[in-house]
Amino acid sequence: MWVTAEEEAALVARAAREKVTVPNLLLTAALSEASETPTERKAAMAELMAIHTLLARVSNNVNQIARHANAGDEFPQDAKAALAYVREVAMRIDRTIEGLM
């Protein structure tokens, strides 16, 4: 297979990032059942950014719950809702990762 010098450099760099040989990289790509379009990749990245924002919010809520509990006060009533939200975000992360595989 003939490639330009730029294409070869890109292949070598990507193979190094993925810790495989260039032939292995090409073979894996050629035999892969799933091919990701740029639009799908962009959507996946947008979903991951949305999840990142959700995790930041959840982290803040968990810190507030911990501060409240450590102050000796009663466990907050909304703690169950916050923990359920954490589980929901975790499941969303799992689904997103599965979708990328």
C-alpha cells in the first residue's frame, strides 16, 4: 500500500498512541464492523462533555451532604435524591462508554 509522507507520519503517530504496529492498526481498522462517522464522534464528545458538567454538579452536592453530616446534624432528607442522581449519572456514563465500544 502506498501512502504519502504525511499519511505515513499520521499512521505512525496513531499506532504509537494506541501502542500497536502500523500493520496491526490498519488490519484492525479494515476488519472492524463498526465505523464511526465524524458526526457520531462529535455527538459522543458532546455527550461526554454534558456528563462532565453533571458530574461537577453532583460532586458539589455530595460535598454539601458530607459537610452537613460531618457537622453532626441529621442526615439531610435530600441525600437520597442526590445519591440516586449519582447512580443515574454513573449509568449514563456506562451507556455512553458502551456506545463508544
